[in-house]
Amino acid sequence: MNVEKFTWIFSWSLRKMTGYTTTFGHVYALFLILLIHLHRTGSQIAYQEPFYKGATEAKLSDGGYEGVVVAISPQVPEDEQLITRITEVFTDFSNYLYEVSRKRTYLKEVRILIPTTWADDSSYESAVSERFEESDIRIDYPQEEGNLPNRNLPYTNNPTFCGSQGFYIHLTPEYLENINTALLYGSYKKVLAHEWAHYRWGVFDEYPRPLSDDPHFYQASSGSIEGVRCTTTITGQQRTPDGDPCIIPADGIPEDNCRFVDDRKSTQKTASLMYKQFLDQITEYCDDEERVSGKVRVRHNAEAPNHHNIQCAGRSVWQVMGEHSDFSTTSTSVVNRPTQFVKVRQRPSRYVLVIDTSASMTYRLHVLRQACYIFIHQVLLDGESLAIVEFNDVASTRSNLTVVDPSNRQSLVQKLPTSALGSTTIGAGVLEALNVLNRTSDLDELGGRLIVLTDGQETREPHIKDIINQTDSVLIHTIAIGDDVAEDLETLANRAGGKQFLHQDASTALFDIFSQFGVESRGANSEELVSSYLPKIPPGTTKTITFVRDNTLRGGIVIYIGVLSSATNLHFGGERVLDVRLMSPSKVDMTNSKYDSLVSMFILNTISSEEGEWNLTLRNLDSINLNISILVLAETKERQISLPITSTGLWAAADINPPQVQTAYLTLGRGYNPVIDPEVNAVVETPMGVQRIKLFDDGIGEDITKGDGVYSGFFTRFTAPGRYNVQFSVLGAGRIVKGARIGIGAAVDPDKGDSEWDVLYEDAGDVQRTITGGSFTCNNQRTCQAVNNYGPYRITNLRAKNINRDNRTFDLVFCAPGADLMDGTASRYDIRFSTHFDSFLKQFTSGEPVGMVENSIRPYILQGNLNQPLEARSEENFTIVLPASEDQIVYFFALTAVDEESLESPMSNIVSVSAKGGTFPSPLPPIAPTTPSARVIATEQPDDSFLLPIVGAALLLLLLLLLILLLLLLLLRQKKKEKEQDNKEFAIKQEENILGSGIVNGSTIRESDDRYNAEQGEDVTRSSALLTNDRHSHAHLQGQGDLGNDPYHDAHTTGSGRYPPNGHPTALLAGQHSRGMDSRRAAERFSYPNGGIDHSAHSNIRAGVDSDALRQAERATNYNFLPGNAHSFNGPQVQQAGIVNSPGGDYTFLPVDTQQADMLRQATFVQNPDDYTFLPAEATDYGALRVANIEYNAGEHNTGDEGRVKSLANNLGSVLFQGGGNPRV
């Protein structure tokens, strides 16, 4: 039902029920609608927008980016000319960035990372936090076999959300050094402006992407068929790849091979750089109407269904940029300064293990020794250095920095700590490690990597916060062991871009973590296939572990098997405790194991690279239960011709406060080619157990781009505040996509290269990988629990399909969201339509709901049920029927999803549909012959029909404003009449000590609101504010009083003027007193007093009182006594009231609570210059009455000290009051 219809129906029904005026009914209805709208708007906040923090160290300082890392791959041969080209290209880009960012940003400092494979030079600084895997711009080969198109395509790996930073920009050496290759994509500066916007500000392409299902045309508000672009001032024609004119079939949709061909001769400067950056006329980013000051050439085209509009909900590039922290904090221009280039070189890594050996580590130390054994023997390369530091009560060095080679690895294992005792001083351990790194005179070896492991709280100084400022020159990784770990531990990792991990007991997390250190700086020398923890294996029991080796792995297999006692978790015995067998896919026994008694570990090595399923069999030969930890690695060969499939995983954020959204990412590829199809899962260790989620590469929900090799998954199942660790697993048949990239690239100039191309798929066989993704911390005590933090996720793949112009039907198709983002099932959908795109985009509720039954005036659902959503990721299909019309009407459709708690998703992307086919705008393509099944595009010159909706909307707005003005005038008139009728006089008599409502002499009664006809005997006048010389303030009189029906229903006084005696605090007796039923619940009675039962509408005092219950009634006076919240307790009852000052000088009595029987709180007052504010305070004496002390100035009625009158309210019993002998009511 629309708002107008609802307003009139509601106001009509209100008048029928209550007799309220038309004006009041309308106003009340509009107020109710406003409340409903506000509630709906609030319910739409189903979650905070997802984000990815990014690993880059680049920071913006005074408008200049510092610490931008351009990293050269170790695979690239040494080439001084490449460094020269980097400085030239990025200097030019910095100047251009300054212009297109409206003089607000530029590159202040670029750090060029030289790989260790290049010769050293004294001018190179040592790399500290700079790492190839986490650089801003990678210079690397395409790492792709064959001569496929666009091998040197510049692109950005940006699988994150609108406004979030991406992973990296990829450029090839040939792109930088070969100008002819670069010209395929346009000038260097414009290409980098395109890619930097992808990477830094999280915007997307505004052209139809190759290798995607992006539409090339859409039906615009004007009814014409437009090419997808931004802005519409970009002119062009519609052509097939052969140059022929496009033909629109009978269904009105251009054929699949039709393309919008841009006018290359245009000299009008326009936007947008996120469109085809190679066009000469494109010079800046697009912006919103409000900020372009009438510059149509840069006005954003929100109607185009391109990737940017879909992901960013129709916002312009500049709008997204303006919300980024780079621009949101300042709007001033800066001075463009020359870019500084600093060459830094990776040198052999220097590691320090910083190990907690406090008493709590006793039963964890031996698992740690096994993990460190893997790190020393498997991960560290010859030439890298290692030191070992331990800390408990104090910190000490067990081994100084030692350059690793085959001869000393085992001696380093022997230096690992073997016992644990004492307390925990993490800060001292870190300081000792820094001292170890600084004990060298070789300045070229500055920096290092600390791996800090602890399982406890800081119990001794120095604490982490005391030494954190001394850690800037090193990279620190942290490993929390268990749940009770110092909260500040992660600050060490966050200081310089380190990683944070969590190991829970009864897991292989330590094995996984140590096997993957070093990957970020020099790449992996092995891929983890599987890890497994087998607890409490009984004697004589056999266990089999199966793993799969794919055809891209060319090295051998290494298996580590740690064995510990289940009872003590200590190492013991020898190699005879376990029988180990390894069987190849061809059923050949490949067992070749050794046992290391230092760490109680079996190590198996095989040089076989046989593809397929392997089996590892373990049998417990001991007499006790065993805990067994297993890690299977497949070694990779450097510079092998066929690259292996590799994988990396991470969390989007290191700390979360729900309803912030956490996302897990896993990248799977061979080189930079995506690997698709395997199943990807994540096992999340939470403070309260294990949760499992699935990751997807389907382009739905949290996954931004389908088939790019980046698998994404939301995590919503929080259990408690604390640390959450993740282990990813990949398993299943995979395909390598050759010709595609793990990312989104710049547009290709069709005049110089292939702007569209096909890809090749290569079977990779069964793929298996295991990856640790690190940990994050959930910080909110309330929302980190198992509560409903999230509603359904925004739908971004709404499409109109199967359009039938004859019967005016089409299918509205989309993939279902879940109840919690993309998990579970939503409760219902809200599908709406509009014929005004701009207002619909700004406010979903400006559209009308689609009809549920057949009608001729608006679109309705022919097939589909809004109240029966399918499970998340299922395809939904609603068949819609459009109204018949002779006019060209373009309808816009969008929807939201709602969960069972009424949390509503943001509005989906918008699609346009018309019952009539559209035409291309001018310029006209050549005429093609008309056929019965198709018609040549006959394009009309644009007319002024688009102004009609604007004019109509303006007229409607004017009428609405006039209506509101009329309603306000009527309301003011009504208020004026009521005020004249209800003109109250303020009077206070010193001897009465009563809060009254006007001066009334004798037994005069001011009557108000005769709701029923008194002559019919139904209800004698409700008398309010009755004031007599007997000092009684009479409240609402209801019932017949002493007229015969209920002589005990005393409402302070009866209409006949019979007043209770002095000293009697009369209350409403609402029961059958004369029948002995003692049902005196002092309350206003709204039912039949003689019915034999108590129909009291309970308020104020809820307990029986023999003779002295007080009732605080609402007074229709200048002083409003609001109903209280009295409690039952043994003894006299009294309704408590607190007193506060309200505007206009009146006093409002507000409810407060009592604490115990007869223990009442006392209200005191505080004076301010004009009024008095009365604040509640606690009673101190048992049995004391809580009184409301009211002091005010009687104004003109009294003068001097006599003008200050005190009155007590809410008292009990026959206590005499100041100024009179009667108790107050």
C-alpha cells in the first residue's frame, strides 16, 4: 500500500473510532508513517560495509605517499635499465596523479626493492619491512606458458570490496621497457592512474570486462539503448566485430556480438579513467552531479550496469575516493614535490626465536621443539641466520646469530630450550632479541625478523607497552599459544607489518605456521599438502592418512611425524614406538624414514614425484596412548619450467568489532594464472571450539570476481571475545586458466591489440593444499558472542532475462543471500520498482512494491514467492508482468532481503526493463534491411520527453508542500481553540500546600472532556482538578460514586462533594469491600464494580492496603504527575516519584524505584538561577518516607520569604503536612 492511501485510510478509521478531527487524524497518521519509515531505515543496517585493511606500508603524509614499494621479482635477471625505467615511469605518474586527484596527492617516496639474486651495491639500503609478496607494485614475468594474448597486461589483484585496498599491482619488465608493448593500453601515466585507483581506493572498471558476463548495452531512462560507459558524453557507434551495423532482434536486446565503438576523433575532454583509459579524450575520474558544477563531460553515469556501479551501488569514482581516508580528512590542495626513489635490497634473513619458557609452557614446550625442528631443517635456507632467546623471570640468549649451513642445523636444534619454570616477561625477551640483532658492526645487515611465542600474561616488567617504540627496525611475527595470552601481543606484529598466529592445544597449528615462514620474502620452497593431529591413539591401533599430489609438483615429498605421550605430552622412547609405512599411488612401498630422538620425531623423505593418491599408515607399537602430529610437504624446484600450483591465505582484518564484517581469502594459482574448481574450506579455531566455513570463487556475494582464483568467505559465527585462527584446505579436481590473470586489468586498445580474447583450460588433476591464514582478534564483549550481528548480504547480480515483448513478461533472476550475510536462508524479499532512476537509487522505499495479484496498473509477480527464499547462493527466479501501455515506459527494479529479526540488506543493483523495445541514440548507424524477425536500429534524435518525469515530480513536490502547510495551519487553529477553552490560572495558597490547577472557590468544579452523555446514566462527568477549601485535589471521577452502583469506588471525592475526613489518605477502592473480599488494589477501575471479580486496570500501587493506600493519579493540571512504578512490600505502600524540571517552569514527577521494604529514597532539590531541578537521593533511615520536597516561587501571589511555599507529595499515613492537616494525595 502506498503512503497516500495508507494515510487516508488510517485517518478515516481513526475518526470513526475516536471522533478525532480530520486534521489530527492526518497528522497522527503521518507521524506513524514517519516512525515506520525510521524503523525501516534503521533495520536496513544489516552490517557494516566489508573492508580489507591491506598489507602495504604506504602512508599518506601531507598529501604525499611515502613507503610505496615497487618490488622486482627474484626471477627477473639483473638489469640496471629496468631501475631507470621505474624511476622515469613513476615520476611521470606522480605528476599526473597530482593533476587527476585535483592537486591533493602525489608520490613522495618510492622504495625500489632489489632482489637477493642481483649483485649487492653499497648504495642499497637493507630491506626491513619491504617484501616482494606484500609490495604495492610487483615487477614480474607473466609466468605463463605459451604465447597467449596480452601476456604483458597491467592489472591489479583486487578481490576486495568497494572502497577497500587491493592486494597488489602487477607490471611486467617488458611492459616497462618496451614502449610498443605499453601502447596497447595507452600512456604509462593513465594506465597507472587506472590501476592505482583499483588498488588504493577500491574502485572498479566502468567498461564491460573481457572474460566476463558483463552486458555491453542497457535500456536507459530515456528509453534508448545505450552502450555501457561512463560518461554518456563519450560518443560512438554500435558495430559488430566485422564493422557491420548492429541489429536489435524482436526482443529488443542487441545481439551478443554487438559492441559500442568509441569515437576516436572526439576532442572533448571527458571522464572516466576507469573506462577505457587509452582514449585520448579521457583525462579524469567521473564525479557526481553535485560536485561537477554542471560539467556534463565528467558526470557519472549511474544507470550503466558496469562492474563499478554494481559493486559500489551506483556511486561515482570520486564519491568512493572522497570517502577514502586519503581524501576524507582534508580537502585542500598540496604542493607537488619531486618523488624520492630509495633502492633497498633484500639480504639473507636474520631470524631470532623468542621463546616463552615460563612454568605454564611445561607441557607445550616439546610440541614447540618439534615445530622449530621443521623450521630449522626445512624452511631456513643456507646463508640465512638464526638466534635463540628464551624468557621467563628474565631473558637470556641460548644461541647468538648463526649463519645456517648443513653442518650446524642439528646443533641449533640442540640449543632449543628443554625445561620451563618461572614467570613471564615478554618485553624483556623482545629487548634481548633486539640486542642480539644489534651485536654486529655490519650496517648492511640492519633489521631482522623476530618470532615471539608465548602462552601467558605479562607478570613481570618490562611490559610490551614499555618497549614497543624500540621495535621499528624489525619485523615481528607473534604466536599466541592457548587463550590466556597477553592482549598486547599483537601490537608487536602490527607495528611493522608482521603476522599474528594462534596455536591451540590438540592441533598442528605450530607445524603449519613454522613450515610457511619466509614465503613472504623469498617464496615457498615447498607446498603443504596436508597436516593432521591424531590424539590419544591406543596401543595396537592403526591410522591411515591419505593425501593427493598433483601434476604441477616436481620435487620430492617430506613427511614430519611428531610423537608424544598422551598422558604427559612429553617426548620419550625411540623409533620402535611407531610403525610407519608410505605407499605410492602405484602401490610401491616408499618408506624411507629416520627418527630424531632430540625431538621425538620421524622424518620420511622420498624423491618420487608420482601423481595421484598416497597413503601414510601409522601403527602404535607402544603400551600407552600416543598423540601424533603429521605434516606432509611437497618440495618445489626453483626455476622449473612448469610452475607448481601455490596457495596463500589471509584474513581481511587483524581485529574485528562486529557488526564489522570479517572475510577470509585464499588465492590459488599457477604463477599468475587462476586455478579454479577445487573445493576450498576453512577450519576456524575459536575461543569456544571449531567452526567451519566454505570459500567460493563464483562471483556471488563476498566473491567479487568469478573465476579469478581468489576464493572468499564471510565469517559470522563468533563464539566469544578473543583470538580466532584459520587453516585453509584445498581439495578436488582443478583447472588452470591460461590467458586469464588473478586480478582485473586495464582496457586494451582494440586498434592495437586484442581487446577480447579466449582462454585455455588445462586440467591439473586432483589438487590438495593446506595453508595457515593467521589469526585475528574479536574485541567486543557483546557482539563477539553467538548473537545475530548480521542481516542478509546485498544482492549484486540481479538480472532481467527472457524478456518477452508480446506478453510483457520477463524473469527477474538473482542468487539468494543468507540470513547472516551469505550463510543460511533469509525470511523474505521486498521487490520494488520505479520509473524514476535517480530517486530510486537514492532511496529504495521511493519505489513501489510489485503487485502480488494480477492488475493493469503496475508490474506484478506471475510466478515466485517473496516469503519463501531459497538457501544462500541458490538461484531465485521471479516472473514479472509489466502493465500494457502505448507509451515507452522504462521500469527499474531492485530488491532487498530480510531475515527473521527484520534485519534488511542494502538495496540490490538496479535493472531496467521496458515492454517496448528501445532504439540506439544518435549518431545513426547505417541502415540494414528489415526482416520479419528483426528490425534495423532506427535511432531517433533525443527529444524532451525525459523532462516530463522531472516536471511531474516537481509539481507533486509542490502539492505535497502545500498540503503540509495546510495541515500545519489547521493544527495551529485547533490548538488555539483548545488553549482558549483550557486557559488555566496558576494559584498557590500558603495554607493549602497543594499542587493545584487553577483557583476555584467553594465547591466549584471545572469539568473537562465529557466523553459520554451524563443524562443517560452511563458515566457521570469525569471531574478533574477539583479544588476546594478543604484542601483536597480531586482526580478523575469515574463511575457512579455514591449514586448506588459502587459506594466503595471513591475517586478522591464523589461528584456530590462528599469529602473524606481530615487525616484520611483516601485512595481508590476497586474491590468488593462490602462483601469481605479485601480486593483493594488501588487502581483506576474501568469495568463493572459489582461483577464479583476484580477487573481493575492495575496502575501505580499493586498491593492490598487496609486503609491507607495512596494513589498517585495523573493530574490534568500544570503539574503533571506521571504514573509511577510502586512495588509491593510488607507495610504501608507509597508510590515513589522523582522530580525533575521541565521546560516552561512546570514540574514533572517521574517514576523511580525503591530498594526494600519500608526503605524509601528521599528526593532533594538543587537550585539553579531560574527553576529548581529535583534529583533523587537514597534514604538513610529505616522506615523513612521518601518525600518529594518541592520549593518554588509563588510569583505574584506572595512576596518575600512567605512566597516560598513547601509542599510534600507521596506521603503515607496521617502525618500532618506543612501548611495543612490533611495528607497529600
